[in-house]
Amino acid sequence: MARSPFMTPRRVNWRALGPSLGASVMLLAAAFSPAALAAGAPADVARKDTLIISEFGPGNTELQDPQNMNPYSLGGLGRVRGILNKTIYEFLYLYNHNTGEQIPWLAQSYTVAPDAQSVDVTLRPGIEWSDGQPFTSDDVKFTLELLRDSPTLVFAADIKEWVKDVQVTDAQNFRINLNKPNVRFFYFYFVENSEIHLPILPRHIWQGQDPATFTNFDLATGSPVGTGPYVLVDASGQGQLFDRNDKWWAAKTGFQALPKPLRVVFVSPGAADTAAARTINNEFDAAAIMQPGVFETAHARNPNVVSWNTSGPSWGAPDACLYTLGLNTKWGPMADVRVRRAVQHSINRQKLVDLAYEGATVSQVIPFSTYGGLVAYQTQVQGLIDQYKPDDPDSTKAASDMQEAGYTKDSAGFWSKNGTRLTTDLLTPGWLKPIGPVLEKQLRDNGFDVTFKLFDPDTNPYFDIVRAGKGDLWVIVHCGSSNEPYGTLQHFHSKYNSPAQGQQNNYVWANSQYSNPEYDGIINQMDGILPSPTDATYVDLTSKAVNIFLRDVAEITLAEERHVVTFNNTYWTGWMNVSNPYAAPYSLWAPFILSMLKIEPGAGQ
Amino acid sequence: MSLAYVVRRLGVFVLVIVVAVSINFFIPRLRSTNPIEARMNEYAAQGGGNAAASMKALIVVYNQKFGFDKPLWEQYVNYWRDLARFDLGTSVAFFPGLVRDEILRAAPWTIGLLAVSTLMAFFIGSVLGALLAWPNTSRLFSIFVPVLMTLSAIPYYLLGLLLIYLLALVWPILPTAGAYTSGARLALTWPIVGDIVRHAILPAGSIILAGIGFWGLGMRAMMVTIMGEDYMILAQAKGLRSPTIFWRYSLRNALLPQITGLALSLASIMSGALLVEIVFAYPGIGYLLYRGISGNDYFVIQGVTLFIIVSVAFALLLLDFIYPLLDPRIQFRRS
């Protein structure tokens, strides 16, 4: 038998093993050297011509439904917001959340009828689908009436509630007739395009298909067919690849120039730390959101990694949502407004922001974001804020309110009434977990026997409790309007209340169970008026609603939700930021397409 | 090996699968959350469905579509009926995607990564562990003991993060994450194959580094036991050469329990290495299962766990059949 070169009868022969290992290491080093890696680049479009967008939130490792391009089947909204709304589909209007500007896109104009029962829309001329067919009013009619008549589709019930029919005047003009008046219908479903998207479908492709199961995916035939500047060329669990459509209608008509990136790639970011490393390594151009501290580290390692603000600690951008302490105003101990006031006096918002979010956002006391459209209203209700002083952390005032409500402190220092201690859970979904422990501490320091209860990662039980009026206190983001007070203030209308405790309410963000006929009346009036900060009637109604909101502590607005969105200037520059706010910086929202049209090649590596 | 034993063993195999699949069917349903309502909540949280009727209408429609409106026993019977047709159902979260397709899409990545890394960890760990116990090995080799012990105690996802930091950030010679270069199209070409291998080095490396310790320490313990066996003394007395004793007498005998462990490890590959997949953004099956659980997607949970159960049960079955071939001392027959 031949002797092993590594072994002698007595011991391992290190002299033989050493050179062999050394040779192996050298071979590996040569195989994976930067030069070898560059030479072996497997992508058929150069990195410098490729725009890589990672999924918005870190954590995912693979794309959901990579080969399902149906925007309206179950889960369709996620597909639209993830990939389709900036590549395949365009929208009648886009919207700049920072300024409140409505940007005509596929449509040139719209007019709401005086009775708010219909909307007249004019399309831009020369729009084509990616297969060369003309985009016409018939496609809009087909889409809206398909939604109206197909209960299994996303937004179907909304459209069935509002849309009577679509009346086509000609290829460019149509009228949407509504079942009942709604001054905001067109804005809500066709202009803002952030949380709600209604892409228009090509009738010649979709007619005759089962809209609930049609995957709208066939690369051989160019499907999905849309009007957008890109076409799908590949899709797998790791990524979706879209190549530029050089025959894009907007470039042909001169409406827009072709975008510079030849290929757009969507990938999953991986864990938060991995996503940060990949961003630092210039693997992503539009990256996932980061925690402020992580962003600062990434920016220090690679100055090309940037965010919305150019200086900290508040690097992030608003998103029309507010960090909020929800209160059950109908059932349980929080039904007493004096207890709600005491809770509010127990909270130190600035400390909360500093501890939970490293000072990366601003405290807020009414449910208005700092978007331009809303700031105009906030200044007009500042007097009410000064009057009620909701941001007034004061243990003495908290104690006074509790005593007025009939509570006394028990031997353990917690508030009790008739021998029963006020004990409750502070319900907190996983994505808001930084807030929970801080609020718990502040409330316990003021005598509330509150326990932070986390729901992570499954938040369904949390929503089951909160939406059915079974919780007392919960942390939530209250998302509402991005351009006028009505969008958020309406959530305190009693129409959103649960029919009875234990039954789910009608809307996910309207959980206060607040009921006040006077308030309902104000909201009903606002419902029929188009918003304007210069309209005295609208502003007066806003003031009245805010007055009641603050007086009755319908909920406790804590701070603005701000996301540290990240971009990388290495390969592409010209991203939106606080100095160049041409669109909100969220890759989930349709106006993000504006950045894809504006970015220019960077210096590269 | 008697026919009766084979039949009995096959019966146990079927019984294990039936019981496991039944448990697997009922446990997710013990949760109070309805998967359709959960999906709708997610959808509502994204901003959809402002009309009061939206959610309720969709929930009713999809509950009927998925059969959640039927009594539990009827769902159970239907599940077995579908299973008999190799139909694992339609995913709730990936509707209208079939669970089978989702598994087939994710499985190759996981199997490829974990099979190679498990085998490599096994072979390297076992040989190193055997050398550690071998009296003729250089004393320098003993430095591997604390290294192996340390590595076996570190979770592989932490090793993964460490590898990313060292080899992707500080000394960027390997890609940070992903299964292949973002922007590339999957095709059976050498550049793509090389790209996939290159992307697999860090995730596989983290599993191998953690696994070497596990296999190495196990092997070392077995070798120490075997050193005192009579046949080892006889081999030395016969004057056999050291490598012959090492490879043929000690290593081969010490490997038997290791092979049991290897079979189980290979069989459980289908469950994926969730944390490695998350850390390295690897599009594998572990994450599919995780998402199925967090999304109350009964059909995905059932589909993936069915694969795991069948894999483990089949591996054990196979092991029982091939053990006598590996170790002639083991025989399955009536005494």
C-alpha cells in the first residue's frame, strides 16, 4: 500500500502539508482576487448602468412572488409598491408629499363636479403600452369596472362602494360617475399614490382572464405589459430585473427623457447588519432604511451613503405617520378623560425621542406630519396647542388628574380605585419596540401599573385586541393624510367604532373608539369640502376638531415617524433630499419614479 | 435482514409520517388567528381597504376559497385527499402561487448550500477530531482543541457576521450576501456557476466553521474510546503501519455514530438554516418556512414541514437498512 504523503508512521508530516495548504490558499486568493472577480462579472449589463434597489425594510432574504405580477390579486398591493409602481405601471397623477404639488402624469387634468358625484378626466395624448398598443379611456373603464365587479380583488370593495360606472367620451376623455358624493375620490385613489395604488390595466391583455389568479407574467410575450419606462426581463427569488424600454411613450412624445439606468434590479436586503454592509460596499443604490446609529456608522465608512437630511441626528424623512399612544376612550380605565390627561402628563416626549430613537425625530402633539401641505394648517391651530399644552410632563398634574378621577396610590405606589389597582398592558407591535420600554418606565414612574407587552414578529394578535376595543393602551403609528387635516382627524369619527367591545372596527388606524356627536358633525362637514389652508370654513372646522381632540385627549400623539432612508451616490447621484425635495424618498411610493428619471451617473468606484 | 423486519420498519415509517403530518395540520390551527384575516390586516396596514366593506367582503370570499369556512374535520379530510394527489395547496401569502412551486423554487438553494457545507464540516471535522485523539499526532496539533471547542460554541450566524466583517468589509474579497450577483440572470454558464460558488463561500464557511467543532469533538471522543479496544492492541501487536491502523481500524470504527448524525443532519437540510439565510440574504427554504409561520400560511408550513418529516423519516429508514452493511456486527433478525 502506498504511503500517504501527509503521514509518517509516527506523526503528521507538516513539511508536506504546509506547501500543499499554501498552494491551495494562493490558488483561492488568485481565483477571488478583485481582478479575477471583475473579469468574471456575470451580469450582462455593467454595474455602472444598473440601478439596484433593495427592499425597503431589512430582514427579508427573498422576494415574495417574484413571478406574480398581478397588481390586484391577494397581496397585489405589496407587488405594486415593491416593484411595479416605478417600472411597469404609471399612474394618472403623481404627488410631491413635501410640497403638496399634484403632478399630472398619464392624465393631463381632472375636474371634480360641483355635486362631487363625478370626475372628468383628460388623458395625455400619445400614451402607449409597452407592446405598442395605445393606452385609452377604455383601459381605465375596463380597470375600474373590473374592480367594481370582482370582489376577490384588492380595492374591489372600495371601488364598488364609490364607482357607479365610467363613461368614455373619447380615447382621451372619460367621466367617473360615483354612487355618492366624494370630493376626495380622485385625489385619494389616483393622485397621492403612496399607500394606495390603482394601476390601469391593458384591456387587450386582461380581458377574458380570471383577474384573481392571472399571474400577468410571461417573459416570452413581454408580459407584464405596462406603460412604464422599464420591461421585466428576469425574475427569481433573489431578484427581479427590468431593462429600459427605449420605446417608452413619454420619451417618444417628449414628455420625459429616457431614464439613465439601463437596468433596474430589485433585491432583498437580508438582515439589517448585512443590508448596512451591502450599502457600504456599494451593492445598493437605493437601500433599506437604517437605524440612525447604523446610518452614521455607514456614512462614516462610506461618505457616498446619504439620507434625506444632510446632518443629524434627525437624518430621516417624514412619512405622514405619527408615533402614537392609543387610548381606549370607550371601555376600561382610559374611558375617563381625567385618566387620559394624567397619562399625557406622565409622558416626556423629548426623553422618549432621545432614548427610543436616538433623537432622530421631532416630538409632535397633534396628528399632523411635517409635510408641507399640513404645516400650513398646524400654524393656524398653534393657539389651541398653546392653550391645552399637551406636551407638559408634570407628575404633580398627573397626580391631580388621577385624584380628581377618584384614584389613590396603594402601598406599592400605584394608582388604585375602590381597592382595585389600575393594571394594564402597554401593547406594542414589533416594529415600534423601541418606544415600549421607555413609555412603560415613564408611566410606572407616575404610578401606572403598566407592563410593556411586545407582539413580534406576528402582530395579528395585537391588531385583534386593539381593533376590537379590548386594549387600554397601545403604541401605534397613526397614519393619515399627507396634505390636509381631515385625512387623520376623520379617524375619531364614531363611524369607525367597534359595534360592541370584542368586535373588530372598520379601519386599522381608527382604534380610539371615540364617540362624540359634535365631533362627528364637524367631520361630516369637512367631508364635503375640498381642503385649502386659505378657506376660512375649512380652517374653522379644522380648529374646532383639533380643539375637541386636544380637550378630550382622543389619543396621545408622541412624535413624528421618520425613516432613515438611504441612498448611495457612488454609481448614481441626484437623489431627492431635504435640499432637493422633488419627491418623498420612499421607494415604495409611486413618485419614486421621478428619482429614476432624474438620477445621473456618479463617479463610480 | 428478514422480510418481516423490513415490513415492520416500513410500517413504522408510514405511521411516523401520518402522526407527524396530523400534528402538523392541527398545531397551526390552534392559533386564534385566521390566516385570511391576518393577510387582510397586513394589507390594511399597508393602506388598502378604506371602505368598511372591503375587508369583510374579502375575508368571506377567501375563507371560502381556502376552505377555512368548513369544519376542522372536513379540512383535515380534504388535506389528506389533496396530499394523496401530491397537491400541497395554494399559499395564502403567495396567492395564487402553489406551495409546491414555492418549495421547489427555494429548495435548490438550501439543499445546495447545506448539503455541501454539512458534508465538508463532517469530513474536515471528523478527520481533525480523529487526528486530535491519535497519539502519534504532533503536539502542535493540540492547538486545534481550544479552537474547535470555541468554534462549536459560536452560533453560525455570529460567525457569518464576523466573516462578512472580515472578508467583505475590511478585506473585501468576497461578496457580502445574496446567492449570486445582483443584476445577473440565472443560467447554466461557467461565470454564473463560479459566481454562485463565490457567493456561497461565506454562508457555507460560517456553517462549516461552526460544524467542524461539533463533528471534531464528537469524533475525538469516539476515537479515545476506540483506542482501548482489543482489536487496536491486536493491530499494533501485528506490527501494522500507523496510517493503516489510523484509517482502517480506528477512524472507520469511530465513524459509525458520526454517520448516524450525518444522516440526520443531511435529512434535516430541508428545514434550512434560517439565520444564515437571513444574514446572507440567501433565498432558501428556511426563510420560506419562517415567513409561512409568521404569516399564518398554513399551507406553506404544512408543505415545508412535510418535506422535513419525510426527509428525516426516510433518512432513518435508510440508515436502519444500510447500518448492517457498514457494521457487520449489527444484524436485524430474530434471535
